[in-house]
Amino acid sequence: MSEPEHCPGVESESAGKSSACEGCPNQGACSSGSLRAGGGEDLDLYEIARKLSSVKHILIVMSGKGGVGKSTVASQLARYIAHASPEANVGLLDVDICGPSIPKAMGVEAEEIFTSASGWSPIFVEDNLAVMSCGFLLTSPDDAVIWRGPKKNGIIKQFLRDVDWSTGAGAGDQGLDYLIIDTPPGTSDEHISLVSYLKHVTGLRGAILVTTPQEVAQADVRKQVDFCGRVKLPIIGVVENMAVFTCPKCHQDSYIFKRSTATDSGKLLGGEKVKLLGRIPLDPLIGKSVDEGVSLFEAVEEKEGGGDKTANQTSAKTIAAFKEVWENVQAVIEPK
């Protein structure tokens, strides 16, 4: 999506005020004058807002704690949306610069990205599912990324500004319906930069927080809640990952971690309530799907087709969990 045909430009006094600006998603930012040179704002923010103006909903997946399965939740949620809604165009952006695991999880480690006049072309996993990651820029998946903050922030800005999500079989010229952004753990440079770069993007809906049941993880999630409040990033809700293990033989539930208490009532920070989006079980099939880079949901269908009743019962709980998470997210970002 490009600027209006007779766009006056951000430097003009009529920016955001002329008849040509009607209907442009960046009209408010332009009319405020904040995007003019010398106005205290980086003009790259305008280009980012323009580039992402055709993305309907942007969801940032975060966790204050590492190892809670944030990338697993992000990748499998993207796969679930693309699988359950074939008409929807989905993008998955990996901004975990030092630990880019999305290419492995999506089965596209060996792929290379290409550039065109319109920007970087993402890798398409399915006709309606595209992926971009720093991992595609590495010579080897085992290469360490030893970058200081400014360089990491620069590549995040480049991903937001230069990736052309409208390319590919599914998106056509209409852009994405959903863009899921997977972030590194913590509340540091990458998160501050990401939120600031997206400040004029109209499709930004908020953060999906990921935790596991134990208190050591939820303590850091409370820090993430505090971070979101400070940078004025709405919180869509929290996903409790690895919530319960169901034995495939006896079908009894076992709580590997201490059963959660905070997320039972949705309270993660004092009296502030955070919506519980759902609980995802500790299912070996999830780990297997991520390690092999295949769709969890297609793998489940294959197992069901093979008549494995034991696997069916376990897998059905996992699919139902992702379905519940997505329906709860939709209720927030697309209220009926």
C-alpha cells in the first residue's frame, strides 16, 4: 500500500490536512507535525507506518522470562490461524536477534531472503503464511550474533520498514490480516525500540504475554506487565504454556510444574487484571512439530487419519487449547 496519489508529503504544512489525505491511516500522525524533520521524530517512523498500513492486526508476543515457550506459542499460533482460516493472510516476524528460532520451528532454515524494488521478500511457508527472521541472514544457524544494542535496533527497524508483506501467492496486493511478532525475553533495548518504531502504526493491537505455571516465571511476567504499562502498550492477555501433562496411556492429568494460582483469576500484577487467554498443555507432539519444522495441526490430522485413538485424545486437547487462545484473542482485537 502506497501513499495517496497526491500526497503532500510529511514536510508540507498541509500534511494530513488536504483532501488527498482523507482515508490515509497516517493522517493523524502527519497532521500533528510530529513526522516533520526537526519535530523530534525519526522520519523512518513514517515509512514504517506507511509500510505496515495494510496490516490489519499486529500482535506482539512477549515474556519477561526465557524458556517459557514464547517462540513455540508464536509459531504455532501463526500456524493455527493460517490453518483454521485459509482465507486469512498471516505473517510471522522474528525479532529475537540473538536467538532466532523461528526458521527452525517453521521448517525454513535453509531458505534465503531476496530483495526487490519494494523491499525484502519474506519466506512463504504456506500460501497464506509468511515468515521473516534474522536467522535468514546468518551464514550458519550455529553462528552467534554478537551485536550491541544500536545494531540490533537497526535490524529491527529495517525489518519493520523494508519487508514487503504484500508479496506472495496469498497476500496479493491486500497485505496481511495478522502479523505476529516474536520478541526476545526481557524488557530491554529490542522491546523499547520495537514499541517506539510502531508508535504511529494503526494496526498495533497489543501484547500477548506467555508464562509457565511456576512463580519464578510469573514473577518476570509481572515485570513485563509493568513494562507494557510504562510504554503504553495494551495487553491482550496471557497464555499459560506447559500448563498440564496428560498421560497418553491413562489420560490422567499431571502438573509437572506447581499448579498456577495467579492466572486462575487472571491477576498478575497486584489488583490489575490480565485476561487469561488459555492454557496450552505440555504435549510431546508440540515439541516434535517444532523440532521437525512441520505444522502441529497437519501432523495431528495425519495421526487421526491413522486411527491412533490414544494420540487423538491427547492431540484434541492441544488443538482445543490453541483454538481457545485464538478465539479469546479475536474477542479482544475484533469484538463483535
